[in-house]
Amino acid sequence: MPILEILTIPDARLKQSSEPVECFDDELHAFIAELEETRLAGPAAVGIAAPQVGRFQRIVILDCSQTRRPVPHHGHLILINPEITHWEGFELGREGCLSVPDYTGNVIRAERIKLVAQSPQGETHEYEMESYEARVLQHEVDHLDGLLFLDRVVSRRTDLFQRKVYKKGST
């Protein structure tokens, strides 16, 4: 299965809004499998959204089960047409992104959210998320709306950080 190309800044397509998925067919399932392979190939990627690979439909994959954070999560989720219906609280946290490979930044997000989304089969489900999982979902939904975490960084002067790159074999 091919690893899809990740769009990175300054690609203008990352600012494009995505359309709802209306057809839940084999082609959609094949794309979701490729999107998942692409997420797994990314360095420590817990989430990915379809627009990051140039498909402008409302599709998100997230999996917080492998993180070191001991917070509640739903495990591996494939969310079609996710819509946040309620949010509360605020929390500052550091974010990175496959589409912004050279930087991380501090972003304020809702601490708890409720959302409705469809499964790859078109079934509707409701979720409640908090803390890290809520942050990841909000980050991915932003991609669906043509936003990057850079658009939400508290201050580009004090809250945007260059990623450290470690070379293999260096001490």
C-alpha cells in the first residue's frame, strides 16, 4: 500500500476547506487504509486528516493509545464528517504537525469536547473527549476547515519553536 505525500507549508491547499463525505464505498475504505499507512509512517503521528494528503473530504484518523500520557482515550478512531457540538474549559499545550515539520507551538484548546461523527460504514456515533485526545481531535478538525496550528499559536514571537533534528549516530 502506498504512503501518500504529505502537503507541507507553504502549500496553499492546506488552507482549503473540506467537503462532507457522502459515499461510503470501497473506494473510501481503500483511501482510509492508505491514509492510515501514511499516519503510521509519520514520526510519532497520533492523527492525520485527509486534506494533509490532498483529499479535501472530512476524514480524520486518530489513535492516542500509544502515547505515554495516562489519560482516557477511545483508542484508534476513524471519524468521517466529525462535528464538535460542545466544548468547555481551556488548556494550553504544545502541538506539532506532519504538515509543519520544522516547528511546534503552544496552542489554547478546549479541555473537554463532545462530537458527532460517522464511521467508515456511515453509522453515526457520539463521543466525549478530554485532555490530550480532545486536543488531537481539535487539531485534526482544524485541518478540515483549512486551519493549521500556526493559525492558533498564542504568539509567534514567544510560542513557536524550531524542532530539534537529531542525526543518527550523533551523541
